[in-house]
Amino acid sequence: MKSVGQLTEVDGRYEFRLPKYSLLIRGDHPEWVMQAASEVVATVAKNESDGKIDELETLFEFEEASEIELSAAKFAVKERFEVIPQCLVSMGRVDYKWVAPLGREKLQDEFDGMPYKRIADMSLRKHDSFLENDPDVSMSREIK
């Protein structure tokens, strides 16, 4: 496993470091820091990708790069930045699907105002037994 970035608490504040970009973001709350990091990293990555395409277009004009290299780079940018961000979120033994706000707008009924939804529906049962009382379990409050 390779560590790419690191979130730490330092003197009561949170810091996110991303050595690849010599990036350091500090804030009072981890969610603020991670949100800032997300926007900054996304912007830097998009600018890098656009720069690579500009470079390949120039090289292509001078016949120093092939059309397929240029097409592949354009496809990679579209694949990364056109798709609405989605991730798998695991909390304990439960997995959730997270989708960026634009995706949640498109799938309002599915997400119902939440930033993530549970992947496995534990109410799905083979015999419609969800929330059914177990006959072997005493429901009385009497202590025996």
C-alpha cells in the first residue's frame, strides 16, 4: 500500500498533506480540510490534464506525437472529469455508495437528501421475515 496523502491533527487543528503537489491545507475541522483538499486537488489535476492535452496538440502539429496519443489523452480526461464522482464508503461492516452533489440531484429519489446510501438492504429477506417477532423470544417484561 502506498500513502498518497495524510490527514493529521496538529495542535488542535487538522492538516492534510499531499507531497505530490507540496500541498498543505489547515483548518479547524477535518471535513473542512478534506473539502478544501478535494477542490484544490481536483483543480490542480484538471489543469495538469488540460496542460498535457495542450502539449500533445502542439507536439502533434510538429509531428512529434501521434494522433492516437492525443486521442488517448483526451479520452482519459473525459473519463476522469466528465463522470460524476462516486465512491464506496465503508463504516465498520456496512458499505455505502457516495455520489457527488450533482449526482444526488439526478438521483433524488434514490438518495433522499443523504450524501450516501446503504448498498446492502438488510430488510431483504427470503421469507418476508423483516421485523417479524421471533416466536422463541419472550416479549414479556417478566423476569424469570
